[in-house]
Amino acid sequence: LNFTSIGQVPIRLHHNAEQMVIKPFSLCRILDSFLIISESCANVLMKHNIGSSVIHPVRFQNGDSGKLYYFLNITECRKYMNKEKSDTANLVTVKSVTEGSQVDLKPFAHKDRVIAVSVRAEISELDLWHDPGLRYSIFMSDRLRKELELKGLSADWEIRECRVITSE
């Protein structure tokens, strides 16, 4: 994911299929891992503090009856992850051209409490961010998680609980 601000965002997405059926979703990774979210999910995010991250409307061409979706560009970056106190048996180090050395979750390691984060994440006013230490990461506040769950929008996010470390 490119978590930097971009000058232009797509306004229409194209699909080559004659008839395209889009399964309803609240969050979907497409293209180069860009994020597309549903209108109901966008409405939830816009009520929270997402900082300088951008939510921009986009339509699918020739599909889904012109239903409106949103392109989500997460530009907020925080270094709250604590690699040393995370479950390192479930992490693998990877090299990134843009981010340097990062970690990634091993296959089948997508479970609660694998990742440890600083208590600063818990007290932050920001509700959505990326941590450059974890590849393809999206972190969210408990406030945002609770509202997504309440609205029935959390399943596509594959939310996993982090362990909060009070001593650094």
C-alpha cells in the first residue's frame, strides 16, 4: 500500500466482464492494494478522526447499477507497533523498497493479540492509521472498531485485537 497522499484518485473503476456482479462489501482491496469501501462504511469513518486520510467517491463502470463506493487513502502514519514485544514466532521480516525493513504476519497467524502496540495507540485521538513497521497494516481505535461492529461492517476488515504494552 502506498500510504502517501496522492494527487489524483480514481472516479470510475472498470471491469472487462460482460456482466459484473459485485458482492456487497464494506472494505475491499483492489489494484495495487488500494482500498475501496462501501457508502455505509464511509459514513462511519467520516464521523471519526481519520486525520488527513482521504475518502473519495468512486463508481464501478458497467456494474452494480451505479452504486456509489469510496476510495480510501490512509495517509496517517504512526509508529505504535512494538515488534520486540509482539509474538515474533508469527512474524516474518520482509524488505520493502519504500519502507525499508518491515514485518508481515505469517500465513495462518492472523489472530488476536499477535501484534503488540504502545499505550500511545490507545490514548491517541486518531481513529485510523498505518504503521510502517507492519506491511499492509491498518490500525484503528477501539472507538471505530465498536461502531463498525455495531453497524455490521467489521467482517470485511478482518479486525484483530492488539496487545497494548504499557511499558516501552
